[in-house]
Amino acid sequence: MDHVVNVLTLCTIPAVDRALAEIRRVLRPAGAFHLMEHGLSPQETVARWQHRLTPLQRRVFGGCRINRPIDRLVAGAGLELTRLDNYYLKGPRAFGYMFDGAAAKLGGQSRASGQARQAAAMASAPTARPAPTGGLARSRLDCEPAGPAPRAGAVGESDVPSQ
């Protein structure tokens, strides 16, 4: 296949490693795997909540695991991330850390060399863009919390007229 598109399903597939191996198998050498998934946040406090909430999330939402490290799973399947944007959707951060990107099949290279190249590329050129839903955009490598995001419609002290 020239392209495989995956939207919000890797969180639910029980044997995600096998599914990613199958995606790698069917991709042509010049093909691309396009993905948009939610998964494990690199922020420690958010990740702790994701680990706590995943058992309930799985029961209520058909097996959905909000604590899967999507980027590591894709790289571990022998796919090289060629583009990856990370951001939070509006709402509780534990449910909305997004992985939006594309990956290519590693040609005749070993998985380890592809993973090393991917890590080097991500370290040298972090990307951040506004979230499609208007949420807070953050690169996977730029995850120091800058404080809580303002709530929609929230009024700051400077916006309140003095009486």
C-alpha cells in the first residue's frame, strides 16, 4: 500500500505490536503511515493521571488505553517517524495528549539505526504547531509546564474593570 491512515485506534487494539507490524508489512518502501492518536504524555504529572485512569478508561471506552507511548510503539515496529507534532486537546490533559504525524517504512536498515536517527532528528528540530482544535500546542521535546492553560472564557485580573 502507498498509504495507511490511522485515527484514534492504536489506543484500543489489544495486540498493538502485531497491528503495527502488519502496517509495516503492507506498506510499500516509499509508502507512508499517517496517524493521529492520543497517548502517554511526557509530563510526569499528566502521565501519572493517565496510568491511574487507564483501567477505568478501558472498561468504559471499549479498551482504550490513554497511557500508550505511541511514538515509541511506532518506532519499535520498524517505522521511522518522519513528522510528529504533539499537543493537548482542550479539556483534561490526561485524555488529550495527541500524536499527529507520519512514518515511513525503514528500508533495509535495522530498527536500532532507524530509532537512533529518529531520536536525533526529533532532538535537533522540535516542532510545535497550534492544535487543530485551538488547544495548547507543545512539542514532545518542549514539555516543561508553563502553568495551567487558560480556560475558554476565563477572565483574568487585568480584564476585570476596577470598581
